[in-house]
Amino acid sequence: MLYSKTSQEEWMSFKDNELLEVIQQDNDMTSILKLSYNHLPPNLKRCFAYSSLFPKGYKIEIKDLIRQWVAQGFIEVSNGRKSLEDTGKDYFNELCWRFFYANSSDECNINDIVCMHDVMCEFVRKVAGNKLYVRGNPNNDYVVSEQTLHISFDYGIQSWQDVLSKLCKAKGLRTILLLFRPYEKMNKIDKAILDELFSSFPRLRVLDLHFSQISVVPKSIKKLRHLRYLDLSENDMELIPHSIIELQNLQTLNLTECYELKELPRDIDNLVNLRHLTFEPCMEVTPTSEGMEKLTCLQTISLFVFDCKKTNKLWELNDLSYLTGELKIIGLEKLRSSPSEITLINLKDKKGWQGLNLEWKLGKDEYEGEADETIMEGLEPHPNVESLSINGYTGGALPNWVFNSLMKLTEIEIENCPRVQHLPQFNQLQDLRALHLVGLRSLEFIDKSDPYSSSVFFPSLKFLRLEDMPNLEGWWELGESKVVARETSGKAKWLPPTFPQVNFLRIYGCPKLSSMPKLASIGADVILHDIGVQMVSTIGPVSSFMFLSMHGMTNLKYLWEEFQQDLVSSSTSTMSSPISLRYLTISGCPYLMSLPEWIGVLTSLETLHIKECPKLKSLPEGMQQLKSLKELHIEDCPELEDRCKQGGEDWPNISHVPNFTYKNASDIDTPQSSSGFSHHPFSIVRISVI
């Protein structure tokens, strides 16, 4: 409070007056908080009072809170070059320093979530009053007056007509927030309600209608000419009306998780004051460099696409240094005829881009030149980049900057790069959480270094996907025989590294893969399609998985001995990890003939799917030991159809399962009781997609 007071007189005055008053009130908590509040500058008081709209325990992203402050005009313009958002960040840090917000981090990361302590929530309601700031309640007994400027609802509204009729008194309403909370009933707002809302409150500055099942946004949105912050995220509309471009004051437009949305409005560059534009990058049409030059205030964009085929001005990329978000550069194949042009681009100085997506279009005839390597070398981004995607690159190796410079990478995707034979040592990246390697058809080994050469091995990796790599043989070029030789010779005293944190593993279409690091974490989610059966025990222990799906293992006849030994040892040894496997899927195994009796050791198994195993002849008695099994779904296993009927040979082995279904591909879904087939003929209980 007094850090800005420099004279002794100011400190003594505080001690003899304000502090004395608090002491005389027995250090009452409200008096102490009021003392701190009274010493806030007026602009910070407004920012703090705005938080009275949020209920106890409500969590909001710091960046959204700051953007709403900016929209309300609470942020004073700095004399320097600091943006309104940066000044807002200073405000937030000041309020945290005074303990008005509970921020777990010492540094303010605008993507962090923040909330207020319950005591502070009660205090802010007192200082904000109930005239300017109103919070609705399900009883509909909240009071709205002509003075009301801001209102929030943190519950599912049953009657929007009742709400709008009550709000009609607040002609100068500036804020409507729908604060959806988990497990609350969703709001649902139809076109007619939206039309009335837009027409009734033309002075709105902040409008948050996220997660409200909105399917149509009416053209009348253009009436909100003072609107600066609009959140339509998590809704179902396919289009945003073109009339939205008339909102000349709009600063923030949030369209994230609107998965039905096909494209942004035409002429969106008319929103000349737009500062933050967020949406799902999977839209059919995303913003490109064409026509975006008007958006001089734009700071944040989810995805900005720069098409090299549509411009001869590569240097225009250098003018986007003020943007943050993801940059996608497509049409890079155009530069193969003159790769030296890449020197016109300087991404190393563009610290705002958090994601970089580089894309070459692959033609029918594979390009065999070396230009792509020159182009890639010239596309080195700023070290701040956190996600990197490379698609269609035809070089034989990735440039050194992928590993040497980008130490903040959290996600890497390398896809459809047919000639890549060498990859950098991604295992050294401390923050890497997701790694996708897809369509690297020439790659034989992921890591050609010595597995014993480093003590760091993917310390943060959670998700690993390997797909469509027909020549991939193993993780390390150092074969298993050499590993054993090194261990027996005494040159190594430890086993090859394991994945310490990987919880999600996806391997598709890697038929030659024979060796992988093991998963060390308990409860992993593992999907293995079209690979050798030996890989299951290689990445094990299987007993530690929570979800295991095996598909397309054409050479699988029996569940193999290693699988059995792993599970049996886990079930009998007190030193081993408990069996955590809860979901097991076996599909597309044309030669699988039987399941083993020892399947009964899977005591935690809750769901079992068996699909497209035409030679599977029976279900073992050991299934009677699966006391936790709640769902059993069998599809297209003709040998089991009669055996699994009530009264069939295998019925005693599965009769204890509450939800059992059998389905042939030609069947039609028919309801059936969970107690067998006593009420209906033998048919489908429920279609189970495997």
C-alpha cells in the first residue's frame, strides 16, 4: 500500500489515522481489506469492482478478464508504447500483489486461470454495491434498475422472456455475461431471443453468450454498435452473418470450439478495431494475408495463413511482427524454382508467433531436388515457438534449428515427409508434451544416437503417435543384440530409457516395428493397429495399461506367452504393479482362434470388445472370474453367435455381465434386455463402435 509513499510525513499520517482506525475495530478483516482497497487508484478500483460479477469459485482466464477490462474502458492509455493489454496485465499484477486475486504463479501468464478467495468475493460485492453490478439468480428475485450497467448469470436460464422483461429497465446496460459452470444445465438461446436481445440493448460493450446452443445468429447483431467484446464460443452456428462487419468498435471476437462454423464472415477486415480473433483452425476457410492489411490493431489470431502461391511479396510476412498466434505458410512448393527467395522472410525476429505450420503440397510425382532443404533452413522461427508442424517436406533431414533453437516446443507434428531418414534428438526437449510422426515412409529408426548417451529422455511427453511408417524398425538404430552386449560387457549399468510420462500411445501401420521404449506410467491409453503382436509386450508391462486396443494383427492366433507371463506375475507378486487394465479391444484379427483361460487374472477389466475375429471358436471359463466386467460387446464373430445365446455353451461364462451385446454386420439394431435373451430373440442389444 505504501510502497509509493516516500516521505516520513505520509507514513506517520497513515499510522496515526487509517491504521489506528483499523486497530480500534479489532483488526476486523473487512476493515483491513477496505483500507487496502481505499489506496487503489480509481482505475484499479473499477477493475476490482468488475469482479463482483463472478461467483465464488468461478475460474476465468486472465487474458479474458483483461480483454473485458479493455472493452469497458477501464484501462488508461499509457504514454509509452505499451499496449492496453500490457497495461491491463500490470493492473492485474498490482491486484495480485495486494492479494485481491489468488494467482498461484509468481509471474502473470495471461493464459493462466485465476479466481478469487471466498472472503474476497464477499468483500468485492460490498464495495461494488448492487446497483451498477447485478448477479442474477434462479429465483428471479434480483433487482434491476436504470442504474444497472453490468449483469451476470451463472445458471441455466429457464425463461429468457422473463429475463429480458426484467432487464428492459436497464437501458444503458453495458455487460451481459453467461458464466457456464460444469454440471449446470446448459443455456439455450434461439434466434428470436437473440434478435430481441440485440435490439433491446444497443449500448452493450461486453456480451458473453458462450455454450448456449446457439444455432443461428440473426443479422440484427449489427445493432450492437458499441460492442467491443463478443464471446460466441462453444456454439453450433454454421455461419456468422455478414452484418457483423458493421460492429466497427469490436475488439475481441471469440469463436473457439464452434466446430460447425465453416468460415469467417466476408470482409472481416472491415472490423478495423479488432484486436483478438480466435477460432478453430479446422474451418474450411481461414484468414489469409489477402485483405488483412486493414486490421492494424490485430494482436491475436488463432491461425493466419500465408499462401506463397497467391503472392509475390514474401516480405509481407515481415510486416506481421505484431501478431500472436499460429502462422501457417502453405504453397511452399512454389519456391522450389527460386529457393533463394526465402531470404526475404525473417521469422527469427517474430517473437509473437507461438505456432508455426509449414506445408508443401505433394504432387503425383515425388519431387527429388534439394530446394526444400534450402527453404526449410530459411524458415527458422523465433525461439518462442511452442508448436511446430511440417507437412509435405521432401528433404532427407530436418535442419538443426528444429532442435538447437526451439527449446520451448510443447508439440511437434511431422507428416507426409517421404524422404526424411534422420530426425533430431527430440528426447532432449524438456517441455515437449505431444509428438506426432506420420507418413515418414523412408524412416527406419527414430533415434540414431546411443540410447545410453543421455540421462534426459522425453521428461514431459504425454502423447505419442506413430502412423503409416512401413519401414520403421525400431526406436534406436542400436539393435537389441547390441544393447544386451553392452550390458553384459559392463559398459552400461542401466536399461535403455523408458517414457516416464506417456499416457497416450497410438501406433498405426508400422508392420516392421519391433522395438520401442517401454511406458513407465500407470494407466496408459494404448492403441495398436497393424503392427506385430510382439510389440504389445515390448512396450508393456501390459498390466499397467488402463486401455488397450489391438486391431489388424493378422498373425495373431493366441494371446502370446509373454502377455500371459506379464499378467500372471503382476497378479501374484506383491512387488509388481497392480493390474490396471480396464478396457480391452481385440478387432480385425482373422486368425485368432481362442482366448486363454488366464484371462481371468484381468480382475479390473470393465469393458471387453471383440470384433471381426471369424475363427474365434469359444470364450474361456476364466471369464467367469472377471467380476468387474460390466460390458461385453461381440461383433462379426460367427463361431460365437450360437454359443453366447442364453443356454448356449459359453453362456455360463458371460451370464454375469450386466451389459452384453452381439451384432453381425448385417443386423439391425434391436433393443434387448441386459439379462440375456429372455425377453427378445437373439439379436442386437446396442451397436458398439470399435
